[in-house]
Amino acid sequence: MTDRSEAPAICNSMYSFHRMVEAGQLDVFGFPALCAELGIRLLEVSPTYLPASESDMERLKEIIRDAGCSVTQMTCDFPLCTTDEGERAARVDDVRRWADVARGMGASTIRCNLGRPLDKEPERGIAQVIRSFKEIVSFCESWRLVAVIENTHGPSTGDADTILEILSGVGSSALGTCPDFGNFREEVRYESLARLMPYAAHLHAKTWKLNAAGDESTYDFPRCVQIAKDAGYAGAWGIEFEAELDDVVTGEKTGVRMTRELLERLL
């Protein structure tokens, strides 16, 4: 359970600022300072936003250090569910390459994407995903990383059953979960969250719509936080802001700040 004598470990995903990025108002080099300005020191990054050159990566690491921040998770969003062996092997290689980058940035977890095709041929797809994760955990174990599965991208990951089947099939402590409060179907949200939390190495406290009181209004956010606390979750509480912009939440900076304050009230 989170120690109330210390500040909660709150993380922010760069995706929370995707509108600003798309508008050319923010890049990865400005991301650490913006998070620090908002009172957040832990970062979640993605290859989507990271620089290609080694020199720029070294520059980014220096910027992160200077902002007093650190990277806790890398999102390796390469869909692992494919029945094409060449594609499957290529995606595992992509994860390996970016996991190595994540290790160099000091991350403790890498998020892997199952992919929507899992819903078309679930039995065959699960077997292929398990095979891929067995290869992924082999290098994660030696690099002291944990690969995590998020409940995202399709009905098969909308509840706990498929993810737990994959965890069981792989059978490694280097594979865990990244439960996202906001991604579950409503009818299974709280039960599935409770089932996945014992394996969580990271989580996403997603906000879809924030009201004037600073509360998430589309689902029971405090109940989700309590489920995580009851499970003894000790990792970072990752913000993933996707809420609507309106008269209350006028921009992504406001939304991330409000989500951080909501978490701090509950932790």
C-alpha cells in the first residue's frame, strides 16, 4: 500500500500532451521541463516521440536529468499478435531494440501491445503472443526489465481473461500487467481490475472527462484507486490524460495538473 508519509510516485505519459505535440507546441525535449513544472518527476516515453540519432538521445537524457526527472516506462507499441512469422519475429526485434533504449534511459518497465488482430483468431493469436513474450522476457530478465500488458486495443483485452491466460502461458516474473482504469468495459471494469492488479508493474490512471470539482465523471475513479491500493500496488501511478477539453479543462496542461491533484487526494 502506498506510504502516505512520502509523496506518491506519480508518472505522466507524453501521450497526455498529444494535442500539443500535433500542434507543434511541444516535443520530447520540452516534455521533462513541462512535467516538472506540473509537479511530476516520473516520465513515460514512446518511440513515437523519441529522437532517432544517438547524439539527440544523449541530449535528451541530459535534459531529463537537468529537469530532475527520470523515465519509468517505455511504450513499445508494436502489435505482437500476427500469424505471419516474419512479422512476428520483426516485432519482437523492434521490442528488443527499444527495450535496450529503455534500459539505457533507466526505465523499469516496457509496455507491449497485443494488437487488435487478437480478436479475429483468439486461440491462434494467443499462442503466437505467448511465443513472442517468451522471447521478450528472455532479454527482459537479463536487463532487469518487466514487460507489461495493458488492457487496450480490442474486446479480448477488455477484461482480465485473455491477459491472465498469456501471463500463465509465459510463466515469468519479467511479464506483468499495466491495468488502465479507463480502458475496461464498464460491466467488467472493477472485477477485471482487481484480477489484474496483483501482477501490475505499472498502471494508467486515465481521465476521460474531468468536472469542476476535479473528479473523473465517466467511471468510479476513487474505487479503482482503492482496488489498486488494496492489492498492495507499490509502483508508479501513471497519468494518461485523454479527457475532453471544455470550459473546465481548457488545455492538456490543466488536465494533467487536475489528474495529478485527483490522484494526490486519493493516495
